[in-house]
Amino acid sequence: MYGWSSSKLPSRRAVLSGAAAAAAVPALSALALTAGALPEHGGHGPSEPGSGVPEAPPTPSPRDAPHADQRHAGHAGFQGGSVPPERAGIDPTAILRDFDRGRVSTLPDGRTLREWDLVAIDKDFEVAPGVTFPGWSYNGRIPGPSLWAQEGDALRIHFSNAGAHPHTIHFHGVHPAEMDGTPGIGAGSILPGQTFTYEFDAIPFGTHLYHCHQSPLAPHIAKGLYGAFIIEPKQGRPPADDMVMVMNGYNTDGGDDNEFYSVNGLPFHFMDFPVQVTQHELVRIHLINVLEYDPINSFHIHGNFFHYYPTGTMLTPSEFTDTISQVQGQRGIVELRFPYPGKFMFHAHKTEFAELGWMGFFEVRPA
Amino acid sequence: MSTDATPEQKPYQDLTPEGRRLPRWFLGLAPLILSAIVLGLLSLAQAPGLARLGDVPPREEVAIESVRLSAGQIELVARNEGPDPVSIAQVNVSDYFAAFTQSRAVIDPLQATTIKVTYDWVEGDPYEIALITSAGGKILVAIAAAARSPEKEPSFFALMALLGVYVGVIPVILGMLWLPFVRRSSGAWVRGLLGFTVGLLAFLGFDATIEGWELASQTGAFGGPLVVLLGVMLAYLLLEGLDGWLKGHRRTAVGAENTTSPGRLALLIAAGIGMHNLGEGLAIGSAYAVGSLGLGAALIVGFAIHNTTEGLAILSPWAHEPPRLAPPRLLGLIAGAPAIIGCLLGATVYQPTLAGFLLGFGAGAVGQVAIKILPMLRDKAGRLLTPLTAAGMIAGIAVMYLTGLLVRA
């Protein structure tokens, strides 16, 4: 029916009638796995729908998904897998290690100047198979570019608003009032077609974020106007596999909650495309929560513990744990090494968020 | 106008300047053709207001017509009752994306799609299903307590037919056992019983209208509650027409007789109650099929008592004379058997608007019958509302109300 052969698998109905009592999902997946009938990526969706009935598949056809045969038995997910990045307009894997260091030059006083061009663009994203999200984005991506600077650098962000609504860029950091990206202060709201250059210094070091601060605030952020803002300490950090994870959600129906949750913008993406890491190597995750409409987000890793540096503003960790929570705008650094090769899940420990898209895998290559 | 009419006899002439007569059918169709041409020209010229106005976002209005649960599966019928096509892109069962198939990827206006959701629901648990559209909209469906819907097997249909016999045929025929009692009653008492029938029918009419209204309000695709009124008027006019047609035939044979004869009235009552029972059976069958009705002894008993009084209504008009048109048992069948059809129909092709329409149709039928009986209530002085007839009507309404409480269980 979809990319994978249903004949290889016991149909759900057969399994159910075999185990007459309502078979719980873990029991079902265990049964299927011991039967050895599933490929490694078997059953991303909960199960195969009743086969043999000439039913139209839901739009769009999961056949379009190049990874449609990558399914994960017993896990939540969209039927047919997550939206392929090229169709979605979002590639969470690419965003993961895409640090934008800007155009670098040296000022007369010897300091480093970094410059970026950020453009607010209205753009549609396919956040779930068949579901179009009319997003507002910085540079056409959700989350926006991860801006990277070193502590003390001079920063210039040339902002132009190509969207249909007034927007701003509000940076978390220490800067003059008129550079705060707050309506009514300094340049205030940047109207459609207008431009403004935000100019300030990169302090303090840590893992920060930027977002639009135009009112009404919730939709101006939640439609996609946010991104990571990383300031490296002057002395640097120990070399590591650095990555950015922005936890977000999509409120598609205008209600008071989100319909979809993700990390780096695309629900269930890392279930189909696990984050590739190397055994024993230090992994540093800049974790940022921009989730609107829901009060608290969380991050949990399987089979491992990590050091947590709240806001990344200190060089000693505050905690050694496997689960942390963040409220809106809260962020921090997660540092860990994977002692064992294999696949390890990571997800919001709020299972509602997890099963609505915020879950994924690390795939640890043997060293 | 006949073709042999001479021009002198007609005050108005449909003449072209050339004096040639146009055919009548053409004169009838001409305004329609002309308006079609004008509209065609306007749309060709892209007159303002005719095209879709700019960037209006699509309106997504979807009504859920039925929810059925079977092992590991939830089946929903969703109908588009808005003006724009709707696509269901994802199905979320209590915050979990479930695999599903649907009979239509895009639901055009008025169309319905059958969505089969694979989900291991737990008996007795409440669920909230969200159908997420391609535009991100959510259509919510609440399941108060999950329970397996009856399987639609031959035995199920047999059960439905039996249910129709229980609530329709048996009670009505049992009710007709009151015949000897009515036969021995005086004329005044029979008028009181007829009053009872009128009260009963009036109650049934209002009850069915309200019930149909509630059902049809679930979906606006086919006009919503309006179809109930449509059913009422249609049934009333059809029965009136039938009555008039029967009367016309009789008059040529027997001579002028302006009131409806008792036998024909009995047939009309039987037919009216039959149409009402069709709607009632439909409501029972559909409620049972979608699992919103537990089949209990109390319910059957309630319906039986409720409908027994309908038998009394049929026999009251001709208690003092032998029926001419149909034997009593046939009348009982005419009144009761449609409940079987209704149960089967409701269990197979449940559609709220259709159910609402049929309930309205039944209401119109019993209303027409009630109005037909009224002249028979007159005593020798020609008074309609004597203490006895009024008390009879009140008793009829009260009995229906009280027995009706039994079937709300």
C-alpha cells in the first residue's frame, strides 16, 4: 500500500484476531519484532490500515516520500513518515550544524565585525503530510539562521521586511534600548518594505535566541520568526560536535494549543533521519525553547546522561541529568558523549508533544 | 389554451409583429433561456461580483455524520457542508497521529468521505478525534465512551427487522384488541376516544418534528432543519391530495358526501401512523447502528406501550361499522410494518438529514390525520370541543408524554 510490502507483515487485523484481547501497542511491536518480519525501520506509523480495500490514500500520497519505507514499529508518527525536507521547505538535519558566522571583517580598533542580512519572508511550509502552514520566516526557513559570534564581536544585522506585516528582530543579549527590536523604541516596528540595521556587541557569551517582538506577540513568534543566537566565550569551548536544536510548535487552527511539535521545525524528522554522531565524541547541543501556547517544553535522552549549562553563560555545568525542562525563551547547553553505538531516542518528556512530532533518534557510529 | 380557439374569442394574443403565434412551451421556457443567456454573457464578460473575490481563504465546514468503532478501528463519515473543497490531511486521536484511509482525498461541497482510522481504542475510554485539514483547521469529534458498534452482519439486520416488529407491528395490533371495548361504547364515548386519538397524533407530530429538527441540525449540507419542515409539508399535501382523489372517485359513484368515510379515515390514519413509524424506526435503527442506543428491555417495553395506543387510534373511527376498505389486521400492518423498514434503513444508510426529513414526513402525515379526524368529534349539536372530547385529547397527549418518557432511557 505504501512503500513497504504489506505481504511481508502480519496485518494488524490478523495480529489482533490472533491475540483476541485488545493488544497493547508494546505487545504488538514486541510480537512483530520477535517474528523478525519487520525491517529495521519497520512501521513508522502505528500500523498498516486495512489492506485490500480500494481506498484513496490521504493527500498527498505517501509514495511521494522517498523514505516512505522507513517506519518505526510501535512509535507515533505520520502515516508514511515525516514530510521530506525538500517538500516541507525545512531541513532540520541541515539546520542542526548550520552555524552562520556572518560576513567577517576587522574594525579599525581591531575588533571583529560580523554582518548578516536577515529578511522577513512570508512562506508556506508543509509541516505535516498534506498540511500547509502559512509561515512567517527569517530568510525563508523555520527556525531562522543560527547566528554565531564570539564574545565581544561587533555585530550588524541588516534587517529588511519583505513580509506583509510589520516585524522586528528582538535579540536576547545586552544592548542599547534602541537596538532592542521593541515596537515604539528606536526604529520600533519595521514596516513591510522597510529596512533597519541592528548594531550591538556580542555579550554575554551563551546560548541565546532572537525573535520578532511585534504585537500580537504570540502569532508573530509562533508563525516562525525566531532563531538561535550563539555567542562563544572568548577563550572558546572544548572542541565538540556542535549542534543547534530549536524546540517549536505549530498552531495551525488558531486555537490555544499546538497541533504539531518539533525540533528544528519538522515534526518526526529525526525519527526518519537520525542525528548522526560518533561514539565517545563530545556532542554539544545548543537547546532553545521557542514553543508558544504551551507553557513548558522538555528534553530527554535515552540510555545516557548529559551535563546541562543553563543559558550557556557559565563554563561549569549545573546538573548531570537525562531530562531538563525549559519555559518559553529558556535555553541552555547539553553536553554528552555516547558510550555505546546504536540508536537512542530523544524527545520531549511531555509525551503529548513527543507523539505530536517532537521525538527523534541519535544514531551513534562506532568510533 | 386549446389549439382550436379562434382569435376573436381571446382577449390577449401572443403574437409576434409578423402575426405568427409562438408555441406555448416556448413562452414558458423563454424567460429561463433568456436569464441563462444573460448570466452566460455576464460571466463571459467577467462582470464584477461573479468571479471569486480575490484571496478569500477557503471555508472549511465539515459535519461528522457517523462514528463507528470496531476492533482497532474507528470509522467516521464526514460531510462537507461548506462552499469550498476540504482535504483531511491528518487524523489525531487524543493527541496521537493515527494511520487512516479515506474514500475521498478531497471532499467537494455536499460530498462525504469515509475515514477509517487505525487505533487501538480501549473499551469505555473517552476520546477526542481531531481531523486536521490541509489548511491546518481542526474538526473535532468526541467519543464519550468507546464501545464496539454492532457489526453489520445478516444477524444484525435480522435483529433490526425484529426490532421493527417489536416496536411497530406487535404493539399496534395489540392496541387494536380494544375493538370490542370501543364497539360497545356509546357515541359520546367514541367521540371521546377520537379526541384521545387526536391528542395522541398531535403529540406524535410535535415530537417527531422536534426530534427531526435536532437530527437535521447536525449537518447543514442539505439545508439543515429546513428539510424537516419540507417533510411535514410534503406529507400533509400528499395525503390531502390522496384523500381528495379518493373522495372524487367515491363521489361519482355514491353521490355527494363531504366528510371522509370512517373506513377511508382508518386507512388514512393507518397510513399516517405508518409513515410516522417509519421515521421512528429510522431513528431507532440508526441510533442502534452507531452504538448510541443500548438495546434494553425498558426501551422495547417503552416503545411497545407508546405504540399500543396507536392501534386504538386506528380502530376508533370505524368502531361502529364494519371496515370497507381493509381488514383490521391489514390496517395494523400498514401502521406498524414501516417501523421494520425504518429500522433496517436507519441501520444501513444512516444520514441525519434523511432521518430528519423522514421524521418530518411522519409528523406531517400524523398531523394531516389529526385534522381529518376533527370533524368526527362533533356531537349532534355540532360542537367540536365537548368536555369529553377535550378530556380525550388531554388524555391522549398525557399518555404519549408519559409513555414517551420510557423510551428516553
